[in-house]
Amino acid sequence: MITKKITESQTMRTALVFCEIAVKRGFLTQEQLDEALVAQHSFIAISSEKPLKRIGDILFEKGWMTVEQIYNMQSEVFNQLS
């Protein structure tokens, strides 16, 4: 149970850093991010399954980020958190 909480905490931290960098790099606006987070929250509210929809998936589906941008962002987040 403790391991699960640590993993969830790490996942949330990674997502937060991803979002901060994406806005800072100009890949999306704060308003777009806010809308994506609302969509993610709505998905969480109606879904009891794991894994939850990742923010990068939502941003791609809405056409706000490309797969390449998301991949590059994931690499940058990994390097920043390492």
C-alpha cells in the first residue's frame, strides 16, 4: 500500500513538471492546460479503472501537442527529475 502511494505521488510530480514545462515552452496555453486538466478530472470521476488517462494523451487528442512534442517533453521531464 505504501509503495502504491509513493508511485502515485511520483506520477503526479512527473505530470506537474510535464505541464509546467509544456506551458513554459509555449506548446500550449494555460487555458488549454486548464481545459485538459478538467477533462482528465472528468475521466477520473467516471472511471474506476486504472491507469487513468494521461495528460499527454489528452493534449494529443485535442490536437494541442504532437507525439514528437510529447516524447521530447517526457525526455526533458525525465532528465529534470533524475
